[in-house]
Amino acid sequence: MLITPRQDKLNKIVILNPKGGCGKSTLATNLAARYAKDGPIPALMDFDPQGSTTAWLNRRSPDLPAIHGVAAFKKSMQATRSWQLRVPSDTVNILVDSPASVGHDDLRELTRDATSILMPVLPSSMDIHAASRCIADLLLVAKIDRRDKKLAVVANRTRKNTKSFGKLMRFLDSLGIPIIAVLRDSQNFVYAAEKGIGLCEMQPSRVRQDVEEMENIVRWLDAWPERRRAVATAENRQPIARSSILRRPQFGSA
Ligand SMILES: Nc1ncnc2c1ncn2[C@@H]1O[C@H](COP(=O)(O)OP(=O)(O)OP(=O)(O)O)[C@@H](O)[C@H]1O
Ligand SMILES: [Mg+2]
């Protein structure tokens, strides 16, 4: 039976970026496989009508660690307000894969109760620009408070020593948003997607570098209770200046 899991333990990880093809489903599936490996069984909620993560799950061998799939796109997002009702009661980790374009209502809905929000970003100027608009919407529309440190960026298909990566770093630094991992362009991701597996389920010698970066993401995600405590106990927390909320972050203004 599907009932509400215990709220205080729930780790809801939302992966979003309105830019198509930036790596949302890749992150969602690899993280789901990684959480499945250690258990308890994670949930993978697919809000994208393309159904990429649902298809990945269908390709997954039943011999591999289980993942509870929810094809959430089959209902409208408004109808899934009680999304908690749709995962098993002992679920701790929930990965939410989102579609490329998300309206304001859906953005609020998707990010409600999120412990972490991950944004994969490709380091081209156009992608960084789209990410900046998405960050603005998260701050202004979904009312994500930067001081809560829920939001992090994963630079995808890039290398650290490139010009565009430097640009992305400067832009995010100006907003106090961390880049927690840098994933290289690698056929390992494509292979894992085709086979319904995660990188952590591939031959370690082949994927060492990629798995190390994925582990950086998992470490940051798993620190969500500490992040939440740090925010709760922050002394003299000043109300955020209205001007800094309302100013749309602009890529290039860093
Ligand atoms: N680091 C990477 N190296 C190589 N290929 C990658 C990498 N990340 C993603 N890809 C490939 O890029 C394509 C797009 O990735 P993915 O489907 O994860 O993006 P998405 O953001 O979910 O796209 P959409 O917005 O259409 O849902 C896929 O074919 C995926 O296998
Ligand atoms: Mg996708």
C-alpha cells in the first residue's frame, strides 16, 4: 500500500533546468542507482512526459538493486499535490526528474519540501543564460532562500580548465551557489542510460573518474540534515534585503 512516508526523514532531491538535454535524467537515474545500491529502495519520480527515466527503469534488470518508479507525468502536476501518497511508506530518498519546460505553478509544486535542488548545467553561454533564468525563478517564484543552501549546480559535459567553466564559476560564485561536481563528457553515461544501469554498477576501472564526481554529489546531498541544522541555528539571521531577492540574477554581471 502506498502511504505517506515519515516527513522528517524524507530526502527529496529535485533535478531541474528548463534547458533540454543538459543532463537531468542522466543525473536522476545515476543517483537512483547509487541510492539503490546502499538501500533503502529509493523512489524515482518521472515528471517528464518524455518518460526518459521511466524507460530507463523499464530497461533495468530485475537482478539489480530495486528502484521504485513513479510515472508522475501520467497525471497533471496539480493532481499530484499529494505526491507523498504515491511512494512506499519506508521511502527515504526520492529523486525527482523534471521536464524541460516547467511553468511557475509546477515549479512551486516540484520544489515544495525539497531537501536539495540540483541543476545540471552545460557550460555554453546559452545554457548558462538559461540556468540564470531558472535560478531567478527558483528564488523569486518558488521562493527558495539562497541561505538555505538547498540549491547546487552540477557542471555537465565539461572540463574544469575551460573558459566557459570559469564563466560559470564566476556567475555562480556571485550568487553563492556551489558547483558540487564536474562531469566530463563520457560515453559511460550514454552506455549506462542504454542499459538501465548506473555508473556505480559498471566496471569500476572504466568509470573511476565519473564515479568520483558522482560521489561528490552524493556527499553534498547526504549532508542535507547538517545544512538544515546550520540554517536553523544560524545566529542573528538577518532578513534578506528585498533588493537582493528582487534583482534577477544576470549572467555576465559577475
Ligand atoms: N556527461 C555526459 N557525457 C556524455 N553524454 C551525456 C552526459 N550527460 C548526458 N549525456 C547524454 O546527453 C543526452 C541528454 O541527457 P539527458 O537526457 O540526461 O538530458 P535531460 O536534461 O534529461 O534532457 P530533457 O530536457 O530532454 O529531459 C543523453 O543522450 C545522455 O545520455
Ligand atoms: Mg530528461
